[in-house]
Amino acid sequence: MPYVVTQSCCADASCVQACPVNCIHPAPGEPGFGTAEMLYVDAKSCVDCGACATACPVEAIKPHTTLTPAEQPFLALNAAYYDCFPHADRHPLAIIEKQRRLQVPGPFRVAVIGAGPAGLYTADELLKHPEIEGVDVYDRLPTPYGLVRYGVAPDHGHTKQVEQLFRAVEELPGFRYFLGVEVGRDVTLADLREQYHAVVYATGAASDRRLGVPGEQLPGSLSATELVAWYNGHPDRADLPVPLEHERAVVIGNGNVALDVARILTADLTALERTDMSALAWAALQRSSIREVVVLGRRGPADAAFTLPELVGLAALEDVDVVVDADPASLAPGAPGDGAKLELLREIASRTPVEGRRRLVLRFHTSPVAVLGEDAVTGLRVVRDGVEEDLDCGLVLRAIGYRGLPVADLPYDEATGTVPNDAGRVETGLYVAGWVKRGPSGFIGTNKTCAQETVTAILDDLDAGRPGLPAPVGTADTIATVVAERAPEVIDLAGWRRLDAEERRRGAARGRPRAKVVELAEMRRLARAGEATGPGRPGRAGRGGGAAAAVRRYASVREIIRGSDRRR
Ligand code: NAP
């Protein structure tokens, strides 16, 4: 098999577009796309051209000859997909859809709120259309990339490579950042609707779900989202008190976030030292007494929400014993839901633990009843098969899912924690993308298809002439003036580049990809150091505009990505 998709697959399907022989599936529009745990290369059709590997933003696709021992299982995993889904009816060549042209010439301006993956994929999709004069991306933080910077586990460096793609989006003519500007505080939705033809919220899911058990509020009972933000150096959580004195921590929930936090709490600190994790968190973890992390799934192994690629990665860890604590009947061959995940869990369960290593225990059919302790967490009461048991621990992490909070001026669905929408449209002129639109599920690349859907709704409305809505006032320059008046500390792309360069410089000195700055004031200072002008937008017309610019733009995106490949 020439090329193989591996663990860090983000499912944005750039590889599908790049493949000249349509050998990567499920493709957008096919059954399973959007819900599959990853994409797969069909060995029988692959012509070994490498186009997919070049297009992949997270370095997930590799020639089979370069797979590490830990990646070898992905060879069988890619092949197994085609045993189940031969795709006999597929087209021999990938079909690239014709670029849509608007009936009305524009120019149009769009505001995107949120500079995470959903916001930046949306900006990218919008700027493919020459009728869109400019896209301004707002974020309340001085830094972009959202969950890629503050949510992806630091030991998943490949996943963070998607930043290369975002850097290319930032270079697109018409793209502009207003970072450190909070919509709802510094500027209102009404302000934005006055200035832009369309406003897109891509603000994610900022909170987490609650267990609703007694003791949940005790110090030492935290959400995994808080811990993730802590070890990733999020300015709001950089000094989170995390009790690490007890030998055991318990993680509630069976998703990929649960595996992320369990892995980081049991990880080899020398390996983590070479990542971009928060220096404060690294120092705290170095003093940690944790020897065992128990991950609780309320259902059985076959129903675990973590994905097979992540389990493959976990199973390959060399510095920690992964232990499967499950009813043997639920793991037995032929058990309901038997498949590759169960097969791997069986193999892990058959391993002999190595004395003295940290343990990561996957325990199933176990639910929390109460967090125990007077002033702080001392344990967790759980129930399995009707039998209660107390687990001693000093840290309880609920990893039971993110949850979107109500957004000022937007409708809110309490049940789903999302903004009610129709394919991204809240109403004409107002849209959503990402987790605020569809809830907290999927991978980083899932946001690409999600953004395409929202952008289609925007283009439909622009083509229909925004009936009933007044034309926006102002120009790109007047918008910048309004923002600068309301939020004088606004940071533009050049400012972010300065901060980014300084973080990389500080990191390089210590053999790390970057040393994150965690104080907001310091971020702003570094972003402003040596500043020449206020926020500006590289004009589209100035660079040639229209189709020619579009061609050059995409050529340059590919060049940037290829250039970064060559450097690595
Ligand atoms: P998730 O995948 O939705 O998993 C939530 C887990 O919490 C499920 O196991 C669920 O069990 C459990 N749960 C919910 N309520 C519970 C309760 N009251 N008591 C006990 N358990 C409860 O959420 P997530 O892990 O936060 O991940 C969010 C999204 O990000 C997912 O799409 C995930 O794949 C993605 N992600 C991907 C990566 C990666 O690719 N490396 C890393 C992190 C996150 P039930 O199934 O029984 O409801």
C-alpha cells in the first residue's frame, strides 16, 4: 500500500480534493463522511503520487515504508475500511466542483467572530469568491487558532500543523484580524450588522457539561476543558489550581478528551518538555505524585466514544501501562459491537503490566455517584453493576463533553447548547459555523465542510439581495476606525505575527516549537512592539482582484504549505 492515513487525520478532506484517482474515502457527500473516525486510502487504487500527503494539513498521510512501529496498525485499518465499503459505484476520478460565481457583483464584507478552526475555515471559504471584498476575523483573545492553540493536546504536534494552513488563510488578500476585541462588549452585533453584509459567529462551545452529582463543586473537581486550557497556557486558566499530590486521579467520560487528559497526566515529562505546553503546567506536572489515572466509561467498551485512531496511539505508548478493566464478556470475540476497537482493547487487556510504570486504567460500566471530601476532593463514589465503591483520589476530572453558552443577541437552544440555525443561517445576514452551530462533535477538519455549508447560505442570501435589510454603511477603513476607537488595544495580523515570532524565538532557545506567553498584558505588549501602523487589509483589487487573483492565491497557499514541507 503506497500511502496510509494515520492517527492525526483531521478529516478536512483536503486529501480527497488533491487525489487524482479518487482513492480516499469516505469523501464529502458519501455515506459516513462527517461521522467516520478518519479517512482511508484504498491501496488498490492509490497511484503513489503523494498529492494527498502534500495537501494534508496535519501530516497524517505517509508512504507505508515510512510508518513507525506505532503507526503500523494504520496499514490494516486503511485496508479494512475497503473490505467493508468497497465503493464499487464511485467515480474513477475525483470530481472538483465548478467554482460558484455570484449573480450580483458585490463587493461584500463579512465579519467572522472567532478565530478558531471554524472561523478560519469560514474565512477561507468566503475568500474563494472574488465578490467578497474582505473578511474581518474577530477574537476576544490576542491570539488566533482557538482550540488548535488551547485545546489540542501538546503531545499531538501533528494536529497542530494545521496552523500552517491557517497561516496561508491569513495571507489571502482581503483577510484581516481584529484580535483582542470582544463582540458583545467592545462592539455589538448591531454595530457589526451596520458595517457588514453578513456576520458569522464561530465562537465554539466555551463551557462544559455538568455531572449533577453531590460534591461536584469541591476544589479538586474540575472539568477536563479547564485542565486542557491550563496545560495549553490559556490566559484564563494559566494559574488554575490543580491538585497533583494524590497518587490517583479519576477522569469521568470515555471520549477523546478523556484520553487526552489521562495521557498528559501520566506522560513522560521529558517528552512533553519539547512541546508547546505551558511552562507553568509542565513544572507543576513534574512535581506531580500521580501514578494512576482511572478513566470511567458509563457504558461498555463497544460504546466508548474515543476513536480507534486515538486508541491505537494510546496502545503504543511506551512509558505507561494501559490497563483494561472490563467485564470479560463485554470484550469477548463476537460480543455486541465487536470490531477493530474491541479487538485492540482485548489485546491491551492481555498485556502484563510492568512494575513501577504509571498506569492508565480504562474502566467500563462505571458511573459516578458522588465526589467525596469536606473541603477538597478525597475520593469518588462510583457504581458498577449496582455495587457502590469509593475510589481514593485527589483530582476528579469530568470529560463528559463541551457545552455552548448563550451568545448575546442570538437565540439559544438550551437542550443542545447551540444557536438554532438552518444549514448555518440564523436569519438573513446572520450565520453560525462550528460548534456553536452543530454542537461539540467532530474533528478540526470537520469544520471545513461545516464552513462550506454556512458559506453557501451566505452566498444564497447575497445573491437574493438581502431583502428587507438596509445596505451596510461605511468602508473597510471606517470599520477599522470604529474598532480602534472601541478597542484601542486591538491587534492585527502584523501584531499577531510579532507575538508569534517572539513565542517561537523563546521556544527555539529551549528546543520547543514555541514558548507560549500566558499573560494578556504581555501578549499585547509583544504584539505592539515595533508596530508601525494600525490594522490594515491587504486590498484585493491592489493585488489584481478577480479570477487571476484567485488562481495566484491558491498557488501561493500551496507554495506556503510546500515550503513548510521542505523546511521540515
Ligand atoms: P464526547 O466524544 O462527546 O464524549 C463524551 C463522553 O462523556 C462519552 O463517553 C459520554 O458517554 C460521556 N458522558 C456524558 N455524560 C456523562 C455522564 N453524565 N456520566 C458519565 N459519562 C458521561 O466528548 P469529548 O471527549 O469532549 O470530545 C468532543 C469532540 O472533540 C469529539 O468529537 C472528539 O472526537 C473530539 N476530539 C478529538 C480529538 C482527537 O481527534 N484527537 C481530541 C479531543 C477531542 P456516553 O457515550 O455514554 O454518552
